Amino acid sequence: MKAEGEQHAAVQRELDAANERFKEFERRDVQLREDLKHLKAKRRKLAERLQREGAKRTVCWLRRCLQRRGSTWLRGLLTPAGREGAQR
């Protein structure tokens, strides 16, 4: 009878230890998921910003080319007729 009680206590201690390890794992899992969610949102915002900045820089570059060189080829690309010809 005493041996069964000792076995039960040992199993209970193992169960308690396993529960603590699982709680620790679960806390770490939640933290990592939140970090991942934050990083994905940050990456998305940076990608959107980069796209906006890239578009602005492209327009500025085209304007500078037009002002400096007066390129008829570049002007042709900026007109609707020129864009249709460039796509062909």
C-alpha cells in the first residue's frame, strides 16, 4: 500500500513537471507567434513604402531626363501613343 502511494507521488511529480514544461513552451510559442506577426506587418509596410518611394524616384528621374536632355524618345514613352508603341 505504501509502495503504491510512493509510485502515485512520483507519477504526480512527473506530471507536474511536464505541465510546467508545457506552460513554458506555450508561453514561448505565443511570444514567437506575436513576434512573427509583428515582423510580417513591418515587412509589408516597408515593402509598400519602398514601392511608393520607387515610383516617386522613377517619376523624378524621368522628369530630370526630360529637362536635361529633351529626349524625344523619352517624351514618346510618356505620351499615350508612345506607351502603346513601347508595349509592342
